[in-house]
Amino acid sequence: MEKEALDDLSQVIPSDRMYLDLTERYCYSYDASFGEYLPEIVIQPKNAEEISEVVKLANTHKIPVYPRGSGTSLSGGPLPVKGGMVLDMTLLRDKLIIDRENMLAIVSPGVITANIHIKAEEAGLFYPPDPSSSNVATIGGNLLENSSGPKGLKYGTTKEYVIGLEVVTPTGEIIRTGGKTVKNVTGYDLTRLIVGSEGTLGIVTEAIIRLIPKPQSKHTFVAHFNHLIDSGHAITSILSSGILPSAMELMDNACIRAVESYRPSGLPLQAEAILIIEIDGHPLAIEEEINKCADLCRAEGASYVKIAETEEERQTIWSARKSVSPAITQMGPTKISEDATVPRSQIPAMMERLNQIREKYGLNLVVFGHAGDGNLHPNIITDKRNITEMKKVELAVSEIFEAAIELGGTLSGEHGIGTLKSPYMEMELGITGVNMMKKIKKAWDPNNIMNPGKVFPDKGQTRIVLVT
Ligand SMILES: Cc1cc2nc3c(=O)[nH]c(=O)nc-3n(C[C@H](O)[C@H](O)[C@H](O)COP(=O)(O)OP(=O)(O)OC[C@H]3O[C@@H](n4cnc5c(N)ncnc54)[C@H](O)[C@@H]3O)c2cc1C
């Protein structure tokens, strides 16, 4: 970094929150995805005013700026792919105010999401978006990736809960969007534009999020299927019965085997699929609904159904699903985690396509995910040092995206585009659609300093390249 730029930044940020040593910068060169890029400098701002000054200087000196929460992105979102500066947002965590009367929370972006869950529940309220990473990830990262989790089926994704933002624009102005009201149709909906923009249109420094009443109770059951197709029919059958579960999670056979070898708990190794289904609401209503859902699974061919009778049994059912990430991480040093999503009626067809891809390339491909909303997580477990296998992975990943799009789906249901899916944007949106997005980016960020190298493909890039 040029001395002049460094001198200017030193006027705004004290030296104990500015990192230049290689050892200090190194851990910012990773996220939970595949890439590795070293930033030239890391800055830990404490408030919107500091960020505004830093961003103005970044425009003057044309320094790329990479906002970063906890770095758990699975799509390369916070990686400094063009060098420049990482803005570590985790020190902006002073505000977590629950406004019970207006049923909302005002939060700083560096607050860990699980803390919002806890505080909301203490007030008898509920913040539904529940990414599996919520004990680690920041609400800022959740907002910018538009994250969700099992509860997305019934309660929707993060964007459904964000009603106001404070944002430092890519040119350094501080603006407010939306507000505290549930209804707000004043002008363009900039809140929705920023949510899910992956840090390419500005830096969120405060958010107002909507809370809802906490469901009174919940019921959970697990169903085993010897045929994957039957689990797909069971999902459709339940969703068309008038019951809307709060979660419907699927694990395929490869996933069942991975979890069983990681932490043996008697999972059925011969089953092609396991479904975990949860219903929440009034205790009397959910009692009837859970039994009806279990019957529907049996009618569609479930070989075994177990309704949890106690909280301990409920936790045991969920522990299999929660073991998936650690279990598959043990299977190899490199995990390529995708989240291609299809209309839920196409889940059996997508599972079939994933099986074909697994066999064609002979890869360790494990599938689990939020079956109720069509958001599957095909994970390829590999070793990035194995160049021959990585070449196959590149082709397999491309075919996964092609399959999702052909089935009427999307590249990403919740992990975002980042660097890993950008080559495929035109496949889903067409060249005109991508160009409209590029015009918005250009209008907001004329110097292209805000998280450059994300979302949009580099010129001529049509396919992911994992090894060169
Ligand atoms: C084990 C594991 C499980 C996961 N499970 C889920 C899941 O169930 N559902 C799901 O949706 N995701 C999941 N993820 C992905 C990841 O946790 C989410 O994308 C999460 O929202 C990222 O939050 P973060 O704080 O780590 O953000 P980061 O990874 O640091 O950043 C994410 C993006 O947001 C931008 N950003 C961060 N903060 C700001 C800010 N204040 N202003 C502007 N831009 C900002 C970054 O530039 C980047 O583009 C999982 C990841 C792991 C490792």
C-alpha cells in the first residue's frame, strides 16, 4: 500500500486497530469457502463515521474495500480477491436493543446472530432466520448474504425481517433506509436492494429487524425411506395437505453414512433418505398436525417413523442433522459446499441428477438440506492438492448448476454468489439481466472499490476454475 494512503488512513484509525504485519493479515485471507487471498491491510472500525472516512479515502486512493463479519461465507464473499483493505466489522457490536412494544430489534452489524435469538426469546419474541452458523456468524453477514436455515420454509429468509438500515455508501455517505414502521412504501426499497448485495453496494452499520411472537410449542419426528423418490413424494404430500411445517430437512444415504461413521447413533445405513420434520404453533393444533404428517410419510412408503415424546428425544433427532457439517469435514481436507435450489416439486429430479453427477465423476458427493423449500446442499469432499480430482470437481460443480437452472431453480438459495458462482450468473439471469445489475453497481460505486471481484464474472469467465 502506498505511503500516502497509509498516512491518510492513520489520521482516521488508531494504529492498534490497523494491521499491516503478515501474521496479523494472514487469517483474513480465508473464509469458509475455497479461496485464499491476502489483504494489504486490515482495519477494525468502531462506528459509521470512521467507516465513512475510510471509504472516502479508499475512493481517493482507489483501494478495494472488503467488509467482513465472522468470515463464515461459503461463497468467498469477504475474500480480498483484488488485494486492498479488509474492514473487520466485528467491533461494531455495541447495540442489541429489543423494542418489545414495536416488536423489533435494533442491532449493530457485528452482533452474533444467536445472541439476537436469545434476547428476543427472553422478551417472548422470535427472530426466525436460523443459519446453522448462527453461533458464529454476524447479523451483518446474514443480512448481506440474505441467509436462512431450516425455518426458511415457514418463516422466510433474512430479507423478510429487515425493515431499516444505516449504510455507508461506496462513496462514503451515511444514509438511512426504511425505518421502524411495518409499512413503508416511500420511494424505492433500498433496504431490499442492500440486503443480499454481498457487501458490493455499501457497508451496513446498523439494522432494524422485525420480530414475531414466539411459537408456543413444537413437535418433531423423523422418517426413514428406503427409496429417495418416496421421501420426495412425502414432502409434496405434506405441503399440499394444508400443514406448513417449520422445518423439513433431508439427508441422503451418503450423508447418513458420513454421520454414522462420525458419531454412531444407530442411523439406518440402508435407507436412501431420512426426513426430519418439525411443526410449531399451538400445542393442541400441532399434536393433530404431527400425527397427520407422520401418517402421510407412512402412506408414501416410510419404513420407520418416530415422533419425539420428550425434549431429549427431539434433541436426539436433531443431533443427526447437526452432525452433518462436522461429519463431512472429517471426510477430506477440502469441502466444496453448494446450495443450488430447485422448486420443491423438482427435488426428486434434482436428487437423481446429483446421483448421476456423483457416478459420472466418481466423486465423494454428499447431499443434505432444507427439502421443504427446495434448498439442497450438495457438498463435494475432496483435496485441493489433488489436481486431477479438482479438474473433475470443476466439471461436476458446473453440471450441478446446469441441473438446477434446467429444473427451474437458482444458483443459490442462501449462501450467495461471491466468487464461486459468479461465472454462472448469465446462465440464470441472461446477459441483459446481469447488465441491469451492473448498471446499479456502477451508479452506486463509480470507482468499483466496494467488494470488487464478487457477484459479477470477470470478462470472458464462463466456468469455475479451482486449479490453474
Ligand atoms: C458450518 C457452516 C454452516 C453454515 N450454515 C448456513 C446456513 O444454514 N444458512 C446460511 O444461509 N448460511 C450458512 N453458512 C454460511 C455463512 O455462515 C453465512 O453466509 C453467514 O451469513 C455469513 O456471516 P459472517 O458474519 O461470517 O459474514 P462473512 O462471511 O464475513 O461475510 C459475508 C458477506 O457479507 C459481507 N459483509 C459482512 N458484514 C458486512 C457489513 N456489515 N456490511 C456490508 N457487507 C458485509 C461480506 O463482504 C461478505 O460478502 C454456513 C457456514 C458454515 C461455515
